[in-house]
Amino acid sequence: MTREVDGRRARREQNRAAALDALAELYREGIYAPSAAQIAERAGLSSRSLFRYFDDVDDLNRATIDQQLARARPLLALDAEPGDPTATKVERLVEARLRLYEAIAPAARAARTCAWRHPVIAGQIGASRSYLRQQIERLFAPELEALGPDRGAAALAAIDALCSFEAVELLQDGHKATGPALVFALGALLTS
């Protein structure tokens, strides 16, 4: 009996993982709102069996986005400290953000596409933005403090906006020098 239950559990987990992987694959192909039939077909499941593992397509979207973001968490680390030279911190922040955004781009696009109708996903996006903003604030605390309260707050807001997923997407769309452009802009903001 235990072997049968374990086999069912393993099959359930395997089918659930297949659905998550199928949706992530569709995201990578630029399909951010696929139908249940498209997801099931890609996963090798029936549409009916898909909903044995997820409440609905929205639940599957949330789970897939969560999975993709969890896989990207190690990319959040910066190889820089507040006491490092400004130029080093700028370069390392830009390198880290570009790596992160490249890894999460399909899931991030999907999340932004459906956030308006999903408070949980909108909350995840807000929490991620807040974490990344605080990371910038900690890393550049000495430079921001040296600029004074008003200019420091303005610089933080500008750096946060420039380092956002949306800004990087815009820069990468038609611009070949995204990294150098960000390094230049951040350096100018922090040393003016």
C-alpha cells in the first residue's frame, strides 16, 4: 500500500513539475497568457488533469512565477560592500542586475502582464521592488549621505528607476550598450 501511495505522490509531483516547466517554457517563447489547453498539451497532460494539481490557470501562473523567482534568488547577491569605491559598486550592481533580469525576464514579463488582476502577484512585484531599492540604498549609503537629504533622495529614486526591470527592458530594446549606459548614468548621479 505504501509503495502505491508513494508512486501516486511521485506521479503527482512529476505532473505538477511538468505543468510548471511547460508554462515557464511558454513564457520564454513570449506567450504570457496561454490557455489551459496550451499548457496541458505542452506538459503532456489533459486539461482536466491539469486542474488536479492547480486550482485554476491563475494558481498555475502564481506557482510558476514563484518557482522562477526562487531559482533567481541567488542572483540577488552583490559582490560589493558600502565601503568599496563608488565605481566598483556601480559596476557590480549593474552586472548583478543585468544577470538577474536576464534570468527572470520571461517570468517577470508574465508577472507584469497579469499583476493587474492578481493582488498576490502585484504584491510580489512590490516586495521585489522594495528589496531591490533597499539594496541600492544600503550599497550607496555613503554616497547618498554625502549628497545631502534632498539630493540623496532624488539620486536614490533615479538610480532605483534606472535599475528597474522595466528600465532595463527599455534600454535593451534597441540599445546595445545597456551596461555602459547604466554605469555612466549611475556614476554621474552619485558623483555630481
